[in-house]
Amino acid sequence: MEIPEQQLSNLREIYRDPSGKTFIYFGEYTPPSGPSIPVAIKKIRCTGMHESYVYCEECRNQMRVPGENVCRIFGWNMSPDLVTIVMERLDNDLAKEIAMRKGQSFPYSEVELLRFLWDVVNVFAEMQLIILSHCDIKAENIFVLKRNGSITYKVGDFGSAGTVHSLVNGLKGTPLYLSPILKREYHKASYGGPAQNIYHNPIKSDVFSLGVTLIYAAELQPPSDLLDDSNLEWKLNSHMQRIQPCYPTVALVLGQMLIMDETKRCDFEDIRNYLITLDQLKDHRKTNPIASIPKTTVQATNPEDYVDCLNTGLEREEWEIVENALEILERRGDLAALVPKAQRWATKCLHCLNWIPLSSKQCESCHMPKSEAVSLA
């Protein structure tokens, strides 16, 4: 949708890049019908119509993604020498929000980090469904909207985004957040080597970038040591060991997002399914048994890395939710050993096949004594 310059007013410059190419303004947009809307306006100087079309493609990609957690684009104006993009005005980007919290010694709670993850993973999972990769996930490209005491996170800046046509792609992204494959190629290019035709999965690379962003939020500072790709796996493990005591569930998810081998790394749909399960568990139980798995590593393959966390009495419906969660974990391959480990704590009735809570002595449906029930050990 093209927006004439006449519908924009009260522009106030808040940023310009050092090259003088990109400018950001706050202002107001007056649509043909309805009151004025506070907006952010991005103006980009171009060198011709071809470059202008490239920047407008950023808008089209952003508008393709459904949901309230994408920064809304109202429209744009295009000429051979200037592109003007009109979007919703938000309160801050995540990097500034983290810096503010660090200054106030106010770290995130685990619930807040999981809520952040839920908001943005929903966006990236929808992008995955339409085979669209963001290619530059970082704290500066995730934005914060604060309304009535609640926070909503929104994904923006689709300038590097593109449809995934194959697994052979160029080098895109910000160095700190690059996946292991891209980081290696970035350093190779820094020394004059080739950085084109890189064989990698852009969706899985995006997952890794979001994992680095999550470390940034949990530690309230950028994990600058990850810029250098030497001993990368050891450094990732060190970060997660620091995060795990305060954020056990976040550490578990990070363990799957930051796997070095992208073929074993989860995708956004996997993460979204797992977070849905956590949300269901919160409805049933104040203490989340899945969140009680406190120990993880980047390449967790040993079931002894996990504690026996399910030795509490769960109602039948809760066990069904746990089963669903464990099935999701099992599909990721290296957590399959969790399933028999969890099943040791459950019994099923021989007669009606309902779950029997560990605190009960008989089946609540058919009253069969628990001593006659089938153990799933």
C-alpha cells in the first residue's frame, strides 16, 4: 500500500546511520479515514529504481507473516532515490531493554524469558511454514511494546529476509549471532576467502541466532566471546551452565537451539510445540515437571544428564500432557532416553487403561487396586 508524503506529519528524527543512507523518524500517519496514528518512519536513500524495489521487498516479506508479533507495516512510498516505510511505533528494541534492566539490576524471570520466546517463536514458526527465513535475528531486530503493564515482543527489520529456495545460500546476518557454519565462512571471508554458495539450512541458522539472543537476554549482556568461532561448543556449554541454575527450562530449550550440527538442531515448529506443552502444564500444575529437568548440554545424549524429575503424584490428564511433551522431545533424537526414564514413575490400570496417580491406591475410574495394575517401568 502506497502512502503519500502528505499523510505524514510532525516528523522528528531519532536516528541516522553514519553513512547518511538510512534515517528513522517518529511522526503521525493520517489515513484517508480515521484519526492520526503515531508511527515510526524509515527513510532510505537509494541509487536507482532497482535498489528501491529491493527495499520494498523487505516490506512485502514483513507483511506476508501473520500474527500480532510482527511489526506492522502501514505502507510505503517509493521513488528512484528514496524509499519511505511507515510502520507502527514501538517503545524500544530488545537490546535497549536489556541494557535498561542491567542498569537497574533487574534480571528477567524464567516466565518472562519463556513469554519472550513464545512471542517471537510464533513469528518464526509461521515464517518457516511459508519457507521464509529472517536471516538477521538479533536483539536489535526484536522490539518491545508496553501496554497496560504487559509486554509484547515483535519481530521487525526484514531487510535480509528471503524465501528459502535451496540449502545453498550466501552469507547474511550479524557476526555475533551467526550459526557455526556461517561463522566459519565469515572468518574465512575476513581473511580474503570465499563466502558465497554456503551449504546450510537458513531456518536452522535462524534458530541458532535466536538462541544467542536468548543467552543475551538471560545474562543481560551480549555473549561477545561467541564472536570468535574457536572452541565454540565449549563456550556455548559454559554459557548454559551459568544460565541453568536460574533458568532450567530455558537451558533445556537452548540445548536444542544451539546444537553445533544443524541437522540435529531443532526447528521453530519443534520449539513452538514444546512451548505449547509448557503452557498446558502451567494450567494443570503450579510446579511444572518438565521445567524441573535442570541439566543440559549442547550435545546432550546421556540420559544421566537429567534428574529423575517426575516422581510426584500427577493426575491422569497431567500424565497425558507429560506424554505429549516427551514425544516432542523424543522426536529430537538425543532426548529419547527421557521417555523410559519418565515412564518408571507411572502405572496404568489393566481394566480401563487410565492412568493411576502415584498418590492413589486404586484406579479412580474402575476402582481396581493399584497392586493389580500394570507398571510401565
